[in-house]
Amino acid sequence: WYSLSYVFGVLIGWYYANKIIDRYDIGVTKKHFEDFITWIIIGLIVGARLGHVFFYELAYYINNPIDILKTYEGGMSFHGGVLGLFLAAYFFARKHKIPFFSLGDLMAAGAPIGLMLGRITNFINAELYGRITDVPWAFIFPGSDGKPRHPSQLYEAALEGVVLFLILFIAIMKFGYIKKRGFISGLFLIFYALFRSIVEFFRVPDGVISILGIVDITTGQMLSLPMIIFGIYCLKMKDTNADRLKS
């Protein structure tokens, strides 16, 4: 299921990016993006895997480093995937001397498609499920403790996938914000982080961090904070600043 979701996510995102390139001159050609697809796949997989290693189970992988290669056993971090894509886009943009943030905007525009497919896959595989609840739409997931739980994967598929895609689609197709470099990337980062932080209240957390013993936040919420900060920077960034990352 994961292979199918990755393949379809990349293909549909690629198709959508080409439609945007046809409509707007943003300094990135179809050939550029076609060549970038391989970088996307490598950056996403390597970043997501290493993100899981460093953010969630570092102690385990220090003692079992060979297990880092066992991606078939699961263990991917979206926040790590974002970092991997960021680095892939940065080095690709430098190599081809194209606007880094325009490339990032194209990735951001199609990212909700992959997110939706990925969360649906989580639901099918009965993983990353929610907290115990008595709501009428609760599910009893195979391999769990047999208690009804929030289908938090579907909450994420709806918010991070459908709703986020529509927000970005309207910003691009109706208002033309794709022409302002970095704006779509900023919208994506902010709304993804907000939606993820909301769903964390319904999802079984990967970890909990106490801040000064006053408030507890989940690891997912903590990792979302830098995304919001960088997203705000992208929204306020001047085009001249964006151009500095072209080469």
C-alpha cells in the first residue's frame, strides 16, 4: 500500500505541477520538474527515514544501526521528509540555477495529495490510530487493545489532504499567489503544522514533552513549531530575498 501511495502521489503531483507551469511563468520548466522527480523521491524517503530515526527512536537506532535500512518495517517521519525535500530542492535549484522557492511552491502545491494517500494507507494498515473514544464513528483497529478509537488517520487525510489542497488550489488558481515566490510554501507549512497540531489531540502521540512542568505537548506539535515560524517568513519574504537562493 505504501508503494502505491508513493507512486500515485508523485504521479498526480507531477501532473498538477505541469498544469501550474502551463498557466504561470515562475522560472521552472516542465523539463526542470521532470528531472527533479528523482530528487523528490530520494529526498522524501531518506529524509522521512532519518527524521524518524533522529526525532523518535534515536537510542534504539544507535544500538541497532543496521535497522535504519529496514524501511519495509515502517518508521517514517513527515517532518523529516519535509527537511529531505527542502535539501533536495535547494541543491537542485543551485545546480540548475532556477528559483528555489518557485520549485518549493510546486512541491507544496501537490504535497497534500501525497499526504491524503499516505494517511489513507495508515488507516488501511491500522497504524497511527487515535485515542480511545466513545464517538459513534470510532473504530476498533486490528492489532490494538480492542477498544474503540478515533480514526485520526482519516482526520489527517481530510485536513492535511483535502482541505489543505483546496486552500492552496484557490490561492494558486484564483488569486495567482504562485507568482509570489515562497508564498504557497509558506501557506503549506503553516496550515499543515496547524492541522497536524489539532489532530495530535485525537491521535495516540509518538511522544510527549513537558515544558517547564506546566504544559505537555506532543513530539508532533513540537516539530510543527519551526514549520510555522519558517512559513511566516516565507509569507513575508520579499522576492529579492527569494532570488538569493537561486544559486
